[in-house]
Amino acid sequence: MHTHLLGLGFLLTASFLLAEEPPKFRTDADGPVGAGKEKKVKGKDKTAPIDWYQLVDGKFPPQGSAHAISGELIRVDHLERRFHLRVDRNDSQDRGVWDLPVDGVMLPYGSTYYHGAPAALQDIPLGTHLHGLFYLRAPNDKSAAPPANNNRVTPEFAFGRCFQLEDDFTYRARQKQFWKIDSVDLTAKKLVATLQGDGAAIGKPQTFDLLTSTRVHEGNGFGKLDALKPSQTVLFNFTWGTLYGPGRLTEIWLDEPSRKNAMAQQLECHRNHVRERGLPGWVEAVDDDAQIVTITFFGSVDPGLLDELSLTNPDPLAKTDEKPKPKGAIAVARESLMTYDPVNDRRGGNILDIKKTPVEPGSSGVQIRVQCDLLLEGFRPRRIVRFYPATWKVVALPREEQFFGRE
């Protein structure tokens, strides 16, 4: 079940959610959104409320500063990495604001996981129930879709910048939790299961709906609904969460081989996606005189891809006693990670060094210095870029994925 990828995701998220010292900002531990403003911080002359953390441009967020929101993916603009998440119902909400969406946008360093591996938004089917970590919108952000529900909005509406999204498969696997089937009624299409962690039950049994279209994964292939038996420990994804009970099961993984297959397949989807679009990161520094650009890569990619930075291509012009140097090229990107025309507008040269930096939420902890043949206008500190190691073939992306000509 475990891969180096999933292990990294677990460590990052665990360190992100757990701060060693009491935070100087409000967190989910202080109560639901719209309540809990009673938490105060005492100054010399007055007592002021602690608010949610507001992101600072060009800086990764501190540990434990995000707000958790779960819900169903109901709309996606994968080019701009925007989406709508219908927020789960909970006891802190008034009925009048049930089932209303958050209009979210992925942060440049935000990550998405599906089937236990990194993913792009377009990999996740509409209707999938997701768990997310969010931040408040920028104070001057007017881009959110206007309310279309009698001017009502969910209490979570202000949290429009997304740090992480993951499906239930990933969310439970990361926490080493599984569902133990208590009973199955194929006539009534009901499955009763109890969440398990560390060999003990977590909460009470829950009753999920089965569908005639529910996909059952078993071993290296598919099973049927009659393969579901009491005492099995499973993972699943679902839809319609909290609308008519816990939800309708869309996919169920019965055993370890089926779960490993799902993770491996999604991991390859992710690797192919990134190799064709470049490693995302931002510029840390620029030495104009030496034409050296320093890049810190985001933590949203498979660490195995970062290992490929050190690979080299044979240099036919090099002397026989010279060792080939790793090379690569930089393409300017937008906040959505969309590039302009990377086949023609990337610039680069030798990678002078690859070093480790402190791992922060959103950062991979990998940084490089690149000697460029030409510095572009977009090569400025904290600007978003994509980097293509020289061993990666750069191909023209579909026109809709290139921002060139839209300026």
C-alpha cells in the first residue's frame, strides 16, 4: 500500500496540520467558521480577536494555518485550475446554506491527489467527494462567482485559495484507515461499514448506498457486488455525501493488489502530465550579471521526477575527459501554472547545482541554480516558472493549454 510518494504526502500534510507551538492565527481547533471569534490575543493595551491566516505573496504558508473543507467536486476549469466544491452539510450550518459551493482556485504550489498519488484536476471525475485545505481569498480578489442561490453563500465561501485536494481513497490511506464491512444487503443496495484505525473502530457504523454501477476492484481486475462480504477491510470513493446519508459508493477496493494497481496507474498519469508541462516552481533569486536563476520547486510533484534533474544527455562537442553536465530550460508560467509557448520561449543552460532546502508546506525542499543563455522578463523573484530537464522531450501542448496570443 505504501509508496515513497504517499509517504511524502503523509509527512507533508502531518507536519502542515500539527504546529509545535500555539499558532498566532485562528485554526479549525477554535471551532467552525462563523463561530469561535471569542479566541483572543492579549496585547499591551487591548485584547483583539485572532483571525484566520492570510497568505503572503511569495511566501509558503506556516504549518497548521489552513482551514479544512470537504465536499463534492461539481465544476472544473482545469486550464485555470479553478473548481467548485459543494460543501458537506454539518451541524454548524443553518439549513438555508446547505449544499452551497465554494469557488476555489488552486494555489501555484497547491497539490491534488487521486487514488493515493499526485494528480491534475482533470484526473478527478465530477461528483467525487474530496477533502481540502483552504486559505482566505486575497482581500482584493473579486473573481469569485456571484451568488446564484437567493444571494446566500456557504459560511466557507471566503476560503477560495486551495492548498490541497484529495479523494477519500487518498485521505484514508494517508491516515492508515480502512472501512470494515459490517453487513451487505444487495437487495436494498445498502452497505454498513465502520471506520478502523490502529486496529480499533473510529466512530459508529455508517450506512452507504450501493449502485448497480458501483465499480468493485479486486486483485488485478474487477469484481462484482456479490464479492462484498462482512469483515472485509476496504477503501472506497463516493458521491452525494451528506445529501441522503453518508453517500453513494462509486468505487470500492477490496484488497491490497487492487489498491496498489490504482496508485501505480495514477502515478504514471501524473508523471506523464508533468514531463510534458515541466516541473513547477518559483524563482528565488536572479543574478543579472552572471545570468543565473535560482528556482525552488513546489511539493506537488512526485519526488522521483525531481531525481531526473541530475540526468544528462551525451554532449557530442564535449572533450572525451569531460563529464556531461545536467542541463535544462525555464519557461515562464502564470499563477495557474499555464505556460505561454514553451517550445519556443524557454531559455536555460547548465544546472550549476542541485541542493536541499528546508521543507515547508508547498515546497519540495529542492532548489537548483541554472546558468541561462538569456534572461527573460518573467525570470523575476517569486514569479512562477516551469522547468524542463534536458532529458525531457518538449512537445507543443494543445492550443487551449498555451497562453500565447491571449495577452
